Amino acid sequence: MSDPIESAIFDRLNQLGEGKSVEPAEIAKILQPEQWQRMLPKVRATALGLMRQGKLTITKKGKPVDPDAFRGVTRLRLPTADETALSKLPPKPEVEDDDDF
């Protein structure tokens, strides 16, 4: 893991322990204490990529968010066993509407 943002996320989550979460801003402050606001979009983008890979869970009010449609205050945590298993499932096939009947 050569990406410093990924390393900071996983290092902090491992320090906190199982089931604990962290705000993206905390990671940004670890990486750039003086200009953490500039780092925050990069932390969020990295977290989103990690969620899509099944390595991280982004939560809002304690519940996992849809990686393609979320806004607002979020937290980062390691995925649970159930979430990890779900990320390995094949994508659901799209259902076509049969309006012709």
C-alpha cells in the first residue's frame, strides 16, 4: 500500500479497533494539519474508491451508503463480514419493464 491516504485511513482504523469509525476530516488533519481542508476531497475520493473495491465502508448515521448516491456528513470504517461477503456477489441483473402486456 504505497498511497499515503490509504495508509493513513487503514492505520487510523486499526488503531481504533473493530467496529469503530473515523471522519474523513480526521484523516485529512493527520496528513496535512495546517491545510487539511485542501486534503479532504482527496481523502473522500480515495475512500470512495476503497469502498467500491470492498475494502472500506462509508457510513451515514451508522448505515452504509450507496457509493453512487450519497451526500453530507459521513464516516469511514472497515467493512463487516456481511458487507465483505456482499461485495463479492455478482451484480444484480437489470429488470426490464414489460409495458407491452
